[in-house]
Amino acid sequence: MRARAILFLITILGLLSANALAQTDTYRLQVQDVVRIEVYNEAQINAVVPVGKDGNISAPFVGTIHAAGRTTAELESDLAILYEEKLKLRTPHVAVTIEQFRAIRASINGMVTTAGVYDFRPGDTVMTLISKGGGINTDRADMRRATLKRGNSRELIPMDLHAMMYLQDMSQNYEIQDGDELNVPEETKNRILVLGAVVAPGPYPYKEPMYLADAVTMAHGPIPIRSMMSRVWIMREIAGKPGQFQRIHADFVKFIRKGDSSQNLELMPGDLIYVSETNTPDLVQISTILTNAIFIFDRIKF
């Protein structure tokens, strides 16, 4: 997990750096942006002005000029021509920089560290939004079923954040728009249930790939003296036969003491793991537990 976290952080930092460089070169001015105008050796002309609702700025000594939709370089060229024509300046060196970007606010909620509404700059992306939210709670999040709701419409975009974060698929790393809302839902389907002689029985999230040892660890291990780890049972629904289950036996002692990896069975979503208390588990009891487990799976959220 640490390696994944480091990789995620490196990715975010790289994207943020790229965005910062691109914003000043290709960014087209928007209403409510604020720009600084400076003319070399002409301090009286220098000013900080907002882009008004009509898309114009009020430039010192030359009046109104349209700015919205233009880059700072294009605006510099326009102003240079005007200052040369109206103020008779000889080849004026005009610099236009963005003093303040218009406010873009977007929100992130669900299975993240800090859900809330955050301010963004033009060019910021979904990855920036995730970073602002403190990252995803990967133990509880259904990362493949996130959604991005666009603030300027009813459009709901499905998001596979697992592919984005772990497979470096940046095709969904959309630019954030004002009013966007990213929802990272809780995982309620991909889970297993650990019951019987374990310290902390209950439902746990399934994370592919997952093995019997992972389930035992999540349940805080066996109960000393009571647990019979040589008699662990996995109840798994038979494909194509809803409500019918197969019982799979695993001798976990062989895995622990002899390194027999064949006993560390790979799990599937929906598996029920039962750790026996005796050498001869009561299969009727297991069937009863299985029936109860189905009821629990249908209703519990964690």
C-alpha cells in the first residue's frame, strides 16, 4: 500500500506541475479573472484590473478592451499596439500576468479522507480534486463506480478511479468545472464474511486478489485453544445457481506450519469463511450460519 501511495503522490505532483506551466501559456482569460498590466519604464500605466461580466477590461489610458477568450500573450500584443497608437510610445514592452484566477468551486464526497467543497484554478483536474479531499479510503471505497456530476448540467459521468490511480489510465482525468461534484461510493457488494472461532468475526471488504490468510488476518486471527484451524470451511455460491452453495475445506495449519500454499485458497466476492471450534464441525450449524450470512449480506453496510 505504501508503494501505491507514493506512486499516487508522484502522479499528482507531476500533474499539478504540468497544469501550472500550461495555465500561463495557453489559458484563455475568463470573466472574473484579474490581470496585472505592466509597461516597462512606464510605471504610471501599470494597473491591476478585473475581467468584467462583459468580458472587457478597463486598461489605463486606452479605455475598454476585450479580454475574455484571449491569452495573456494576445492581450499583450493588443495593448502594445494601443499604447503605441494612443500614447505614442516607441515599441512599448507590455507584460500581462494573471493576478488572480476566477473562483472555481467543486466538491468531493463519499469514501474520502476529507469530504467538502474546495477552490480550484482553471486547468485543475479530477486528480487535483482527489488530492484536495485527502485521498480515497481504499479499504471502503467502490473505486470502479465513482461518478462525476457536472455543475453546469445534469450530466453524470461514470468514473473508474481504480484504473486511474493504479493503472495510470488518465483518460478520465477530466478538467474540473465550476460546481462539479465527485462522489466516491462505499463498497457494499464486494465483501466476504468471516465467522466462527476468530477474534473479530464479521463482514470485510474484498480486494482483488484476496486469499484465506488475508481473511484470517482481517478477523484478527484465531482464538487460542478454541479455534481448529485445520478445519476451515469456505461457503461459495455456485455459479448460475442462486441460493446454492458449495463447501470448500481448507487445512490452514498446513499452510502455516508447512507452507502448503494450496491450503491458502483464493477467495471470491461473497465468500463466507467459517473457522471451526472442533475437529468435527457441525455441517447443520454451518448451513444455518450460511442462511444467516445471506441475510446479513443483503442488509449490512460497513
